[in-house]
Amino acid sequence: MSNEDITLTAGDAEVRVTPAGGGRIAGLRINGTELLRQGERYGCFPMVPWCGRIRDGRFLDGGTVRQMPLNSPPHAIHGTARDGAWRVARTAVNEAVITYDLVEPWPHPGRVTQVVTLTEDSLTLTMSVEARDDSFPAQIGWHPWFNRNLGREDVTLDFKPAWQEERGADHLPTGNRIDPVPGPWDDCFGMPDGVDVTLTWPGQLELKVTSREEWVVVYDEQAEAVCVEPQTGPPNGLNTAARLVTPLEPLEATTTWSWRRL
């Protein structure tokens, strides 16, 4: 099938998916209001086969040290799939399934599948990574850029993490867990009962980001947008908390954004 942009609709909700643009959600409109920051780097892109930064771009893969390109020197960041063209497997009025084959510089063949499902009051993203030949460590996550302001007051964030990963000067977790501190953040938090973060644009919209995963990165250091990133492990997780993908056992994760008008 073509990899042209896909528009999904349900009620007054509209989602635009760009397979050729890294498999990202390029837009989410609710009653005509765009929630995601626009631009080819923004929207909501999939982070796979890793999330956040890898220290010096290197990770241990069994007994082999792998080197990824340093696309955020001195580190590698956010995986490789956001830079590739995805293929369309199937589409419907309110659902799209797109796939991406892992290629160089990632050393292992595998396939990523993302299912995008829209209802009148929610968007669900499900992603899986399948190994073709051999096993490998991996992570899954999403990096949405929500507009800070929708025309009235700035968004507020509400969440109750169990801990915050202490962040070193290199922007990577030190391995210490600390009590959560006030923002602004470019930080990873632990939510063992599942990610549950509420964004509220006063007088306009409340949106909940949920996931069964226990890790979320919150980034709100830019004036234009805030990011709430559910993921299967912390930054540098290929070295500290990787999940093993095998030919018999894929890695799968889901996040749902649900909203209500205020």
C-alpha cells in the first residue's frame, strides 16, 4: 500500500499519520483545535528500538559493544525508526497499521508494527518489535509534543510518580532514585502502577496519558510545548534496563490518550 499521509476520524477528532515521516502522529485535532506542535521534528514520534539517550551511543549487546550514531552528541538519542519511512499495512476510517523494518545502523533484523486507533474521546497507540533471526535488547516509547497553549491559558501537568531518576550533568540517570522535585523537567519518573499523567488546558480540555508501562519522561523546558513520554525503560535503558526481544517473544507496549472537554 502507499505510504502517503493517513487521516483518521471519529466524531470531531481527527488524527494525521505520516508513515514516510518516521511513522509519527503528525497531528491530533479535537473539534478543530490542534493539540500537537507542528513541524517535521514534532507531532508524536515512536522511539524504537531505544528511548532517550544512550551514553556515548554505546550499549552492550550480549558480549558485543555496539556503537550507534551520535545524533545528539555525545550521545545517541530516540532510536532509529523515527528517521525511516514506514509502510502502510492496512487502514480503516478510524484505524491504521504501519510497519518499519529495522535496518542499519541497528545491527539486528526485526520488524516494528504500530497500530493507531482513534475513538471520539481517545487515541490508542500500540507498538511491537519482533526479532527475525536472533535476540536483541530493545525499548519502546512515544515522544509527543503537546502544544503548551491552545489559545487561552498554558497547560498544567498533574502526576504522582513514586520516584524520580536522578539526572546527571550528562542528562542521563545516575542510577539513584530520588523524591520527585519541582520542574522544569527533562527527567524520567517511575510509576509502578502504570503511567498516568493529566494535562489540563484550563477552560478547554483535559487529556490523560496512560500506559501499563512504569516509566515516563517529562520534558517541559521549551516555551512552545510539553512532552509526556511513556516508555518501557529509562534513558540509557539499553545498558541498564533493556527488555530482550526474541524470535518467540516480541516486545509490545501501549499508550492511550483520553480527553474530555471542560
